[in-house]
Amino acid sequence: MVIQICVGSSCYIKGSPEIVELLTQAIQEHHLENEIKIVGSFCIGQCNRYGVTVQVDDEIHTGITRENFQEFLKDKVLAVIKNEGK
């Protein structure tokens, strides 16, 4: 799985460094270092949205914040990895 986090100026101001940190910690906690690759992107094209834009494989998610990060992680990352493992 490849997760792109927008680190362009708009998402940077909205908290992308914090989302990178939260995601890195979550990957380590769940021992997914060999299954998830995190990359930065300078624009995913959703700059008018609230929060940070994150692309998981080919699916774009907008509005990722510290407050909703755990829900995003559970529903859009961990659930996908679990389904891929079946």
C-alpha cells in the first residue's frame, strides 16, 4: 500500500506534518513497516478542502485532521490491509 500525504503549502498549513507523524507512529505500532510506504506529494488537487489530503493507493481522502485521524486509520488503512490479507 502506498499512502501519499500532501505536503504542499495549503496542506502544510492545515497540519500535514502532524498527520505524517501520526501515520508513522501508527505504522510502527501495528508493525506494518513492510506493508505501507509513505510518500509526500506537493499537490493532490484538493486544496480547497478542510484538513489534509491523503491518497491511499488510488483513493483520495480529504479533510484528514488530528481529530479524525484514528477513524481514517481504522476505516481507510487498517481495514484495507486486512481485506488484502484475505
